[in-house]
Amino acid sequence: MLEGLDPDTTKDWKIHLEGYQHKTFLPLIRFGTKKDSESAQIRNNLISQVGQMIKSITGINANFFSGVSYLLSELSDNIVDHSLHSHGWISFQYYPSDRFIDICLGDSGYGVLASYQRYSGPKDYSYIHSDKIAIGEMIKGESTKKEDERGFGFHTSREMLIDGMGGNFSFISGEALLLNYKLLNFGTKFPGTLAHLRIPLRSLKSGFSIYDYVE
């Protein structure tokens, strides 16, 4: 299934996904980015089911499951809102002996810089002329949505993962690479975006709550 498990092409996709209950990974998940109500409902059901499968496979408690659910929802929404591509992907792997999980979300769309370059609203984003600047502004909450909206979801996701869950966050778009709090040159041009989340289950803080991070 090189294109990934896709509700649009996989009959009984939920049953297929549930077949991974006793595995340490999920198949590559492909989700559509259309914004009509039917497509959004299918996507939301898929993302929710992926979260439930991660909870079942890893055995994480309700607090940390809420954090994982937030990360899946926010980062997949970013792909829907900004990639201008027909679909995105999710992958998941659990390492039981080392007690950590890896989650990746990506797309092969236009990338963060192009999102600012396409913007035609009242804000002046002419100074955003590189991938590094674009990611830096995204972290600050500079949004290409409506004038009165700020885009703090990416920033919140990073803070929640690193500070709240003791994890590591990496993000690639174009020629820029974000490693936790360091913004670097990637060395080559990556088409679209790729977010990698590593969550070490051994060091999860007992008092974690998403409400300490959600704006």
C-alpha cells in the first residue's frame, strides 16, 4: 500500500486500521485536504481513529493521549490549510523496549515560504524571502489566515511536545530545518513540509496537562 491507507480508496478502512491493534506501528496513513463538510468529517474521523490506535498500542494515559490528539489535529490542520496539495500523510512507530514513539506528518505541497508569498491580504509579508524566515515567523504566530487571526498552533505544538512531554520536535520545509529551538539550513530543498515528533514515554511528567499550553 505505497500510497497509504486512504478512506477514499480503502473499503472498511476503520476495520483495516483496527487490525494493527497488536502491532507496534500503523500503516502509512493518507488523508485528503478538501474543506467541504463531508471531506472534513471523513478526515476528522480518520485522525481521531489514528489517535485511538496510538493510545491502544502504547497504553498512554488520558492526559498524554489528549496531548497526542492535539498534535495530530493541529499539524494535520496546518497541512489542510496551507499545503495546497490534495493530501497529506501520517506515519507512526512505537519502540516498546526503548519506550518512545515516533509520529510523522508531511505533505508534498508548496511549503511554508510559498504560503506567505501567496498571501494577498492587508499584512505586509514582503520581508519573508527565505524558508528560515518563513518558519521563524510561523513560530511567532504570523498567520496567512484572516486579518484578526493569529496562528499559534504550531508554536503551541512545539512547546507542548518539548516542555510538556519531554519530547523532540523537528520540522523541515524547503531549505530550512527546525530542531527543537534551533533553526538551521537543511542543505537541500525539501518539497512541502515534514514534522517529526518523538515522545519518550519513560520521562513523561505526571502533572502534564494540555491546558498549560493551549492558547
